[in-house]
Amino acid sequence: MQQHPRIIQGGMGVGVSGWRLARAVSSLGQLGVVAGTALDVVLARRLQDGDQGGHVRRALSSFPLPGAAVRILERYFVEGGKAPDQPYRAVPMHAKKSPRELLELCVAATFTEVFLAREGHAGLVGVNFLEKIQLPVLPSLYGAMLAGVDYVLMGAGIPLKVPLVLDLFVNHEAATYPLNVTGSQEGDDNLLRFDPRELWEGGAEPPPLKRPFFLPIISSYTLALTLVRKANGRVDGFIVEGPTAGGHNAPPRGRLQLTALGEPIYGERDAVDLAKIRELGLPFWLAGGHGTAEGLEEALAAGAAGIQVGTAFAFCEESGLDARYKDHILKMALAGTANVFTHPVASPTGFPFKVARMEGSLSEEEDYLLRMRICDLGYLREAYRRDDASIGYRCPSEPAATWAAKGGAADDVEGRRCLCNALLANIGHAQVRNVDLREKPLLTSGDDLTEIGRFLSPGASSYSASDVVSKLLGA
């Protein structure tokens, strides 16, 4: 019987759960997880910043598609790094049929992140995706599998069609994935397609691959049961996530009601019936509010295999979060001034999104209102059916007039933040709009942000992933 790790380090994107953090956690015998969101842009920007330490180029030297690696370096690598006031070169936005250069970049990016996370140890490594971000899912999964990923985690949706994709990619076979298209009609072709063998050049023979474990992230027994009964292949377990977890939260069940402060109200209907989850006979991990030694003990007593922890790892030394923001938030937490707000509409996905309040970030209304609305990365765009049956793309964080011209409801743009650009700014890759203007961050965190000071040793101003694991295991 498979022995799974007790601690899963949350897959926090974009790039917060980078390869350094995942490698550190995996080296400690737990499951380190890299965030799979927007890795193609992350890789392109790392190269344009000069690839300090040469880590990306080292990984690409082992990429089994050498022609693609050469093309990526020629397109994006800047020796010594671009000038600070120079914008990053744009990466094409994904579409139902993306260009080959983007598919190669996407495969190479997830390969690189997993490859670097697996270096130098024999531990297990996972990758985390959002089901809401569907357009790059097939090449991203394939790239992770090329690098030997051990676990695939996926939340923010119902990933019924992922298991068969994993089964097909083991043999480098073509796979499809259904694209959610607003307004679609019977007979429309809404399938994403990806054939791995089309990327192999010169008669090269693809290497043997293994099928990773698949762990959907769920917030209800009903969703877990649906996945067990209707998924098109094997589901290996679940991450059971509550509304106190950082990032995107599942909406409350029933009619949305808000507190006096404007946060969604969660009630008894949103509690997961763990007794029924146990009856499914699959391992599960509890996420959200369990990031303590006592939380781990409670999870094990409830029949869980362990816990998933995000917030504690997000602010440790190895996380990809910009050191300035880590230091600032940690000081706020120690001073008792840290604050997390569950924003009902900040995310273009429509899911509630946890926002850590920080001056100078898009959490502050004045900074949000000053930002020029633009959608030039497009990961959270909504696919919609045009009158001619073709597929268009729109995002409620783009200019209101553009959104309306594409048939979007006027009310949907109010309060929407551009998460794609903000999350890249979180990790030090903010796009430069002009000499005096660059994208601002928007930090996310779980509700237990105020407690992260417990991982500090006396007199220390920072803590490591090892400190987190040690405290969680009760050492």
C-alpha cells in the first residue's frame, strides 16, 4: 500500500510555490508542490532577468526536446538581464489552438519547475493546477510528467477529465480536454487537443513515463463522490479544503450573503462531512486552518492521511514571494496588524479570493482604482461563443468598454482585479508599463496569517521550510 506524506505543502501561484520551496519540503520527506499556474510567463521572465544562477538553463539542457529549448533561449534569454525600466517581452496568450512556440514554452516551463524541484534528493514532488485555467492544461500536464512529477493536484473546478489525460500521456498519446464556453450550443467543437508526439523532432523516441497520483481539491462530499463515480479514470485521493485557506475559496452553498465588512458568509452547509469522505476509502488531507501540530493530530484522528499547509510556507525563506513583501507581512503579523479579507469579487473567476491587506498593493482601493485596466496575460479569461459560432475570450478585469463589447454584463467588472499581473508582481516579475509605472502586487493568504510568527526562533527575523515542517511534526 502506498505510503503518502503527512504534510503537503500547498501549491501557491503564481511562483510562490516555486521549485526552491518544493525542493526544500520534499528533501524533508514531505510533499513539496510547485504551482503550475502561468509557468510559461514565469520562465520567460526569469530568462529575461538573466537567469541568475543559471538554474533555468541547466534544466533546459536536460529538456528532452532540445530544439525547443534552443528556440526558447533565443527568444527570451537576456545575458545579464534586461534593463530595470524595460518591459518584459510578451508571451502569446493561450487559445483553443495555441501556436507551437507557446506549446513548447508551456511544456518546457512545467518540465523546468518540476525538474529543479526534484534535483538533489529522492523525495516526492507534486504540481498544482487550477481547473479554471483550462487552455494550457494539456501541455502543462505533459511537461510535468516529462520531468517525473509524482502527484498532480487540481482545484477551482471539477476536474473529471484529468485522469484519462494522465493515462494517455504515460504513452505519449494525444489527449483532449473540454473547454467551458459560455453560450455554447449542441454541436459546437469545444475540445482542446494536444498530441505530444507532434513536438518530437527528427524521429526522436520519447522516454518512458510514469502516471502520477491524482488528488483533486474539493470542498464538499458531493464533489468527492461525483469525482469517484464520474471521473474518466483513477482518482487517488482528495485535498479537503475549507474557506479559511488562502487563494481562491469555493463559494458558499446557497444564496450568497455578506457580512457587514463585505465578506461571504459560510455556514453549516459548507462544512465537509468527513465521515462520508472516509467511507469513500481514499486517502485525504485537510487544508485550511490546520497548519499546526495540533491541527495535524486532529486531522489524523479524523481519519485523514495528513494536512495541506500553504500560508506558513508562503512566507518562509524558500518561497518565491518577493523578500520585501515577506518581510513586511511578517512584521505586520508580529505586530498584530496583519489582516486578511475574503473578497467576494476581486478574482475574475467569480470565486471568493483571500486578499492580504498591504499598503501599496491592489488590496487598497485607491491603488486598484489608479491602475490602468488591461488584460495582456489572459489566464483567467472566459471563453464565450460568438454569433458566428467561433470562440472569443473576455476578462472582467479588462477595460469595461472592451468587456461590454464582447457581451459581458456591465456589473461584472466592478471590483475585479487583474490577478495575472498582480501575482507575477508578487514574485518580483512586475511588468513595466512606463518608466514610472509598473504593476503592483496583490498578496493572498489563509486566515491564520496572524499566527505565522510561531515559526520564528527567538531573535530571528525569518524562518525556513525546515522550521515549518519541524513545528508541524511537533519537534
